[in-house]
Amino acid sequence: MKHKLKFSLMNSSWGVSFISAAMAIFIGLLFGFIILLISNSREAVPGFFAILQGGFADGAKGIGDMLYNAIPIILTGLSVGFAFKTGLFNIGASGQFTMGAFVAIFIGIKWTFLPGHLHWIVALTGALIAGALWGLLPGILKAYYNVHEVISSIMMNYIGMYLVNILIVKNIHDKIKNQSLPVAKTAIIPKAGLDKIFETNNMNIGILIAILAVIVIYIILSKTTLGYELKACGLSPTASKYAGINAKNKIILSMLIAGALSGLGGGLLYLAGSGKYLQVVDILAPQGFAGISVALLGMSNPIGILFAGLFIAHLTVGGVNIQLYSFAPEVIDIIISAIIYCGAFSLLFKNIILKINKRSSRQEASK
Amino acid sequence: MEYVIEMNHITKEFGDFKAVDDVTFKVKKGEIHALLGENGAGKSTLMSILFGLYQAENGDISINEKPVKINNPNDANDLGIGMVHQHFKLVHNFTVLESIVLGKETTKNGFLKMEEARNKINKLSEQYKLKIDPDARISDITVGMQQRVEILKMLYRDNDILIFDEPTAVLTQQEIDELMKIMKDMTEEGKSIVFITHKLNEIKAAANRCSVLRKGKYIGTVDVSVTSKEEMSEMMVGRKISFVINKDECTSEEPVLKVQSLTITNKETKKDKVNNVSFNVNKGEILCIAGIDGNGQSELVQGITGLLPLTSGKILLNNEDVTKSSIRQKCIAGFAHIPEDRQKYGLVLDYSLKENAVLQTYYEPKFQKNGFIKFDAVKEYAKKLIDEFDIRSSQGEDSVVRGMSGGNQQKLIVAREIDRDPDIIIAVQPTRGLDVGAIEYIHKQLIAQRCTGKAVLLVSFDLDEVMNVSDRILVMYEGEIVGDLNPKETTVQELGLYMSGTKRSVYNEA
């Protein structure tokens, strides 16, 4: 009986998944530590602790920074994870994110005729719609012309990036800094006192909106007929066809929602009033690709994605801090990659855990 | 008496599961020894141990009265043991000759020397009347011929102990009769044969003795000539099974499903997989489409149910044209479909039992409100199906379907489709791979549906099923209906002639 209790965590499938994810993280961190050792062995230990401490190094402000970093990647993570549940790989989160960011900034600068308390809401909604449209097109191409969504959404990433560069230069260009102009104060997301609690100007109700998005997606996926249909299409396209589910519809809808989430992420980041501007550069938004990592680490589960986003943001803040020990912040990217890489082995870890379970239960039986 | 195979007290475990539990199995020289049991009884596991694919935890094996240790199939081969697998292991673009010598090529200085092999194969082929052309390509010859190639492979390697794993599953009746004769000829030449099957007719026709396994345990060995089929099936299942299915007449003249000049063209090959097929299925009738696998039956059903686009033709349900209806509309109109590939089409394997129970009905008001699924109602419904249709699984309605046995997966589909109260049930191979108990159950369900005034369209490759269950038989050959037969007036042999394209009584008007 005692024995059973001891292994109850390892016996439940949820527990096994959790442990295998923890093992992936542990091995990823270990790998990062080795990198630190190689590049500067003297500072490796304090540097590594800075990473582990991450957002917790700086008290409330650190946590605030962590949450601020988490918002966009939770949303792009949701975007990728949601599409993945429908069997689609939305690699276009980056373009959708950029389009959302641009429309949010554009409305934030130009539509000053809107009443103050509505301005930021309209700007965010614009971001949502822009992202949705950017996801819609690959969805339609996939559903009706069988164009693979990976190819079309990669193309959409580049189209989005260059288009936004052109549009910024034409409409809202700050020529001196080669970036977008600052948005009107009314377009900035309300802080609702969160900036005081976390002692950082970056904090606003964006984190609450992100959590709301997580809850909404969770409900859609697990409680609604739409979620049932979307998941069926993802798990077995043939069986859902047999069941009479209109797969074309579902593919388009799934990409539309995925795009909206990424677009919202873009809006939330650039309307935060944190002094961040859209740069006119030929670089795809990295938040879109971070979203892939977050979705993978969170196993496409909305709740998992929330924590994966927070965790990666935590490491990112740690990555900024290790510059004190003269490490390049890119080390964090390597650690995150290593964790994701180990995450791919989670099945292997699962099997190892199951084998250990079996062996111990057999020993028990032979006693 | 001389035993060629002696397997004593063999036990094989997979985890906690004992696939073979203390089984003793002995084969005499020169006999055909049938190994009978349901799916999962341990027949294949036992033979895999003999063939060196698995190692037994307990027990010992003697071949020709010498104790041996068989670690891999090469050891088995050296001891003269050969196996014809259920799914042939042939290279499709090789010739017959190349396939047979593969792995045991006759060479000189690193170059193939085929003449020697060819002579040997021709001699063997003549000796056992296998009638094989050594230069034909595997892809061009029939399944029956491919099986003979597998047999020749064993003979070419001078195997004296031949294991046949369910060899008749893919053959027509004529081919089965010929195989039986070949097997008998081989025993006369001093070979010993183990014949794995769950078909009692074939055991009666060919075997000398029969050993029965049930749930991994050895039940007994009987002399086939003095044991009835009923006795053997009771040993196999553990209870009495009725072979005769009681059917009351309840066929009417009222057509439920009308299929008119249906043609389906394969997009890539431009060949007509279904060519101008017309038929009616009447109320209270089980219409069976018989034929050898690959003659257009699958495409016909997929066309009718909407999974494949039609090239031309019409489909009417209760005199309403549903040719252009979507799958969902057909579902609502009264179609039920038990698909050929239950794992690919019939179920979302990673969904739970309860989620699969509402695969076509989740959107109905009883299971959803404002787009939210009523999980309580779904759960209750799944429980009802589990009770009524005796679906067994480890965690009831929450079991993930992937982990359920094939028989219970199929029961779930049958339960779901019948419970939707359709007008026509289209069932393709509904009993494939199931054990006798489950087959009996599904047949009873289909017949019960027919008696409540529903129509059933049954596609089957299993002639026993065709003969026992149907009210009318259509035979399909190369995409066309070639025969319209009454099961009471025809024989399995006659059906075989139609299925192989030798005979034809229905002609296309076009």
C-alpha cells in the first residue's frame, strides 16, 4: 500500500508527463551550465545562478519584467499550440504578430479622434483582426488549394515584415531613429496600478488579457463542439471526414483564431508604453518563433503554454542579468533550445519512467 | 511414435500478461497438425517461439527428438523449420525466381548463378504441382500464386517442418481447395505441417490432428476425423456456439437504398474502379457484396457514403436523391457506416470511448447547448452503449480508444451506428480480425436490425459470412457486378467461380 502511494505521481499519466518535462528542463539547464563553463569557467557558477534566479533576482520589479516578457510569447505560443491541435503547424506567428503590432501602433497614432477609454481597446481589436487576416490567407490556401501551411505562412512572414516596413515609412515614420512614432497616451494599455505593485513602468493589464486568452482557448478546446471538431480534425483527418465534419471550414477557422492570438500578442507588446517601437529592419519578429518553443514545451495545452511562457520569460530575464558576469545573453537561447530539444525526447523519458515503475512493482511482487 | 516437434511446458510473458501459459505442443512426422484458437489465444506467439522470433521464459523444445535452443529465425531455418506468414514477405518488383533464392543465392565468384536454382525450383514445382512460372513478376501474379512462391521458398530451403499462419484468409475457395491438396501432397513426401487457423471447415478438410489453445492455455489435442466441428469450437471458445443463424423472413419489396449506374474513376490511373454499378437494397434485407479484396468494393462503399467523389451515377435513399448530399446530410438522412478500416475512419483513436460514441451526433441538442458539449449527457450515453452492447475496456467510458482491443473498438462502432437508428447500415468487413464470440455477436446485431425493417449492405471477403448472413448476394469483379445470387441456392464453389471472374450472369447494359 505504502509502495503504491509512493509511486502515485509516477503512475498517473499526467504525473509521468510532468516528470518527463521536468527531466527535459533539467538536462537543458545542465547543458547550458556546460556552455557557461566552456565560455568562462570562473564566472560559470554565479552566472548559472543568475539564470536560475531569473526574474526573482530583482524583487517585484524582476517579476514584473518577467511577466512583461511573457505576455507576447504566451500569445504566440497559444497561437502555435492552438493550430497544432488542429493538425496545422502555424510557423507564421511571426508575421501575424508583426501585422498586429503595426495596426495597433497605426491606430494608436492616427485615430486620436477616438474617446480616450476606447482608443486602446480599438487599437488592440485592430491588432487582433490584422493577425487573424494574416492567418486566414494560409488557412484558405490550405483548405481549398492544398498549399502546405508551413510554406505559405513562411511567405506571409516575409510579406508581413516588408509590408510593415513600407507602411511605417509611408505613414508613421520617425526618420531620425528609423522606427515608428510614439503612440498617443490614450492608446496605451491601462496600468490599473499594476505598475506600482511591480515597481516597473512596463506592467499593465496586458498580463490579465493574456491569461484571459489562455482561459478562452482552454474552454474552446475542452468544452465546446468547435474544440471537439478541431481536435478531431487534428487527431484523425480521415475519421473526422467520416463523421461529416467540414474539415475545410475548420482549417480556415483554426488559422484565423491562431492568427488573431498572435496579432493580439503584437498589439499588447507595442501598446505597453514601455518605450518599445517597431524598427524598420529586415528581421522577422523573434516572438513568433519563441511561440513555437513555448507551444512545444507546453505540449500545446493552454495551461501548459501559460507556464511554459512564464518559464521562458523567467530564463530570458536571467539572460539579461548574466551580462553582469560578462556572458552574452544569447546563451539563454542555447539553453532554451536545449530544453526544447530534450522535450522532443520526452517520450524516451516517459518510457524510462515506465520501465522503472515496472521493475519496482515486479520487485514488490517477488518479495 | 516419432515426434518432429516437441514443445514442453512453454510459457511466454509480455509484462504481466501470460500470452502462452504452460503449453505443450507435439507434432508427429508426416501429419498436418492444426493449431486452433481465437485471436489472442497465443497461437502466433507459440509459433513465433518455435521460429525463434521470441524466447520462452519457461519450457524446452525438441526437434526430431533432439533438444534444441532456437535463438533466431536462422537457427529455425537450420533445423528445417519454415514459415509462411499471414502477410507475405515478398519483393514486388522481383521475379518469382529471384524472390525464392533471395537470401540463399547460388553464386560463383560473387556472380549470381541462377541456372542451378532454376532447375531446383522447376523440379520442386513439378513435384508438388505448384504450377509456377519462375520468370513472372511478383506484382503481376495473384495472391494465391504469391502464397505458392512463399511455399516454394520453404521447399527450396529443404525445410521439413512447415508452419502456415492463417494461409486461407486471402484465398478464394478454389485456391483453398488447391492449397489443401498441396499440403496433403507435401505430407506424403514426409514433410510435417503446422496449420494455424480459426476456420473449422478447413481443419475438417485437411488436418489429421488438432491442438486447441484458449487464452494462452493448452486445452487439448483431438483426432480431427472423430471430432465434430461443434466440439472443437466449444474447446476453442469455452462455450457452445451456434453456427446456424436463425433468420426469419422479413424482406420486403420496398427499396431503401437505390444505387443507379454508379461509376468511380481513379484520379491517377484513370481506371474505373467501379463501373456502372446499379442495385437496390430493400427494407428488411441484408444484401451482401462478395468478391476478392480489391475489386472495387471499398471504392463503391466510399462512393455511396460520400468519402470518395462519384464520376457519375445516382444514389437514392427512401426515393430521395442524396447523390449531392454531404456526409453529414447523409448521416442525418439515415445512413450508418461501419467502415472497412475502423482505426483510420471509424474512430479518433486518441479520443476517449465517450468522445467517440458521439462522433456523428455531438452537435445534436441532446449533446450540446450553445456550442458547449454536455459532457454529462455524453457520459450517460456512452455508459448506455457500454451496457447494451457489452463493450469492454479498462476504464469504461474514459478509456482511450487506442488502448482498447480490436473487437471492442469494433463493438463500439457497431453500437454507435446501430443506436443512431438509421435506415440503412453499410458495413464493410465488420468482423475482420475478430474472434468467434465477437463475430457471432455482430452477426446477431446485423440480423436483429434487419428484422426491425432496416436495410443492410454488407461487404465481405469471408465466404462463410456471405453465405450465413445474407439474403441476397451480388458478386463484384473488376469493378462490375457479375452475379446476383441467392445464398440458399448457390454454393461456395459457385461463388468462387464468380469471384475469380470465371463465371458471369449479370451484364452491364451499357
